[in-house]
Amino acid sequence: MDEDVVCVVRYLVKGVAPERSEQGDLHNELRDLLPNAKAITILPVVDGYSLEIEMCDLAPFSRTSFEPYLAEHVIPEAVSIRCRTKGEVKLQLLKASYV
């Protein structure tokens, strides 16, 4: 992991249509919401996306409050704005690592 990356989180977002245009829109929305992100990777999966976010700076959050903030506020908001849902949207944390 790069020395300036302090956090990597990976989620599975289910319940959305994985369309190329919406994938780009979601990426841009997350980039706007997370200006300290070093990288945002969104890959289509069946009925959703695999989403990985590498952060350089968690301020004003701590390690214990950052991931819940992403899962409860940032990602659901971005998905609701930029993605077409297919039933209930579910978010599953696959990985969270900190330096």
C-alpha cells in the first residue's frame, strides 16, 4: 500500500443496475463527496457494483467513525442520486484496512 494511503475500504453494493453511464456518474459523485480519496474503483457485478475507496486523509474522522460514516451516509446518498435501483439496496463491507 502507498505510504500516503491511510485507509482502504471495499464494499459490495447490491440492488442497483450496473450500467456503464451510471457507473461513471457514481464515480464522479463519490469523487465530489470524498475529495481526499486517492483512488475510487467501481466494477460491475451481478445486480450491483464492487466499490473500493483508498483514502489519504480521514480528517475530521477517526478510524472507528470513518467506515460507518461511509456506509451510513456517503455511499447510500451517492447510490440514491446516481444509480437506478432494482429492489432494496444493500451494502456489504468486504474489507477495511488502515495504516
